Amino acid sequence: EEDHPLLMEILSERRGAGLEIHTPASTAEKKLVDLAVRNAREGLLHSQEQDPDQILSQALGKALKLPAPPVRIEVVDASHLSGTNARVGMAVYENMRPSPKNYRLYKFKELEGTADDYKALALWAAKRVNSGPPWPDLVLVDGGLGQLAAVEKALNELEDVPQLELAGIVKSGRAGSDLEDRIFRPGRKNHLNIRPASPELLFLQRLRDAAHRFAITGQRKARTSKGLKSELASLSGIGPKTAR
């Protein structure tokens, strides 16, 4: 009973509401407690037999209300510098692990001179569908409802597109709340109720960061390459062919 206050605090935090702990007062209640203990022990043994990545996948599927635990996840992020060198980076995770060989960097001539992330993501959706399978079990978009709607609309306008599960991740915007990024799903105005700093949310943040780094790196390389070509072409006696 000395541990009751601490246990109540932990369980209340997990539940998201207050609760009280009482000892069983009848034979029926004692049987219920015994049954709960047996179930807990079996559940613990079962979880110890499972692969940690499989456990996380199941938890993620439940948190995002997916039809099944995700195996292949594609994460997309649009990046540009004042409307120039726009790129869309796609990071890929398979079985909850990064798969760099499947990363892709997309560029579109239509985006030059614009800072329209919505258009960039819509163009990415069309090109991604055109490339065909393997199809992702989840597409995670770096952005909120607007970015998510742009991808969803683009997919809906295409023919022969499989049903893809979408989600968006966006920072809460509050100072000191890095662990409280918000997750959105199509058809919902409000973000999902995912516990801050939970394994599922931390994993989604890692996915977003991986795609962001990949897109930024590609965008910077393009900017550097473009600047170098411009400098070479300006030198006396060097034409476009030599500059290339």
C-alpha cells in the first residue's frame, strides 16, 4: 500500500484522468484480480517474444488508426530557397528501419520561381503514382492539413490509384513543445490524440527529420551546382559545354 500513491500517479498519467485504487473486497473481485494478473503475465511473456520493431509497428498502426501495422512507410518533404531549386525529398522506411537505397529526390521545372509547397507535393504525388509499386502502407507528409489535403486531392484526381493511407506531421507552434508535434489524418479537423514523447510520436518525428534532411541536402547541392556552373560560364574563353 505504500506504493499506491506512486502507482496511482503513473496509471492516471497513462489513462489521462484520475483514478483510485482499492483492494478486492469480495471473492468475485479477488477472482477478477487473479484473472487480470494472469493476463498481464501472459501479455508480458508474449511481448518479450516479439520483435521490438514489430511491437512499434503495431502501436503505430493503432495510434494512426490504420487498417494494419505499416511495413513500408514513405515520408515526403518539400524544400526550396526563396522559390528556387525546389526539391521534394522522399525517405523510405521498411520494417521500421530506414532504406536509403529507396530514397528519392524529385525536381520539377514547373516549380522554379515559386514557393508553393502544395503544388510541389501534388506534383510529387502524380510522379510517385506513375512510378508504380511497391506501394506504401503509409505516406507521412511533412506538414499540416493543407499539405495533407494537397496530396489527397492529387491522388484522388489520378486513375487506377490504390487506396493509400496518409498522415501529416506538424510542429505544435508552442515554445518548448518539441515533443508535442501534431499528427493529422484525412477526414479529421483535429489532430490525433497521441501522447507526447510516446514511442510512436518519437518515431514519426524521426521519419519527418530524415525526409527533411534528405530534401534540404538535395536542395543545397542543386544550389551549389547551379552557382558553380554560373561562375564557370562567366570566365573568359569557357563556353557552356566546357562549363558543364
